[in-house]
Amino acid sequence: IHFFEYALLGFLFADACFSTFVEEKKKILFALLISISAGIVDELLQGILPTRYFDWRDILFNAVAGTGGVFIRKWIFA
């Protein structure tokens, strides 16, 4: 579930970044940083909840999915 969730999130972050008048490399980098940061924060928050658990693999999956979403947005609407 995390894969689809963060792919959509990365896609939406990229969509928001691509609507501005900024250099394309900076748009991609900013969208990647936002989506990866959101995945890290999500896992850190899960780690402090007693009914959830923290896992480094989830951070990796979130980052890969967010990156995929950003590049899917770039390739589809470029």
C-alpha cells in the first residue's frame, strides 16, 4: 500500500512544482526532497506510536515510490 500511496504523493508534489516558473532540474529536485521527506517523517511518527512500528525498509519503499511518482509526472506531462 505504501508504494501506491507515495507514488501518488510524489506525482502530486511534482505536479505542484511543475506549475511554477522555475528551472526544471530544481523542480524535480524539490519534488523529490518533499516526497522523500514526507516518507521519512511518516515512518518516524509511526515509530512513536505504540500500535505501529518503525522500519527502515518502509522508508526505502516510500522513497522509491515517491521518486517513481515524480518521474512518472515528468514523463507523462513533459
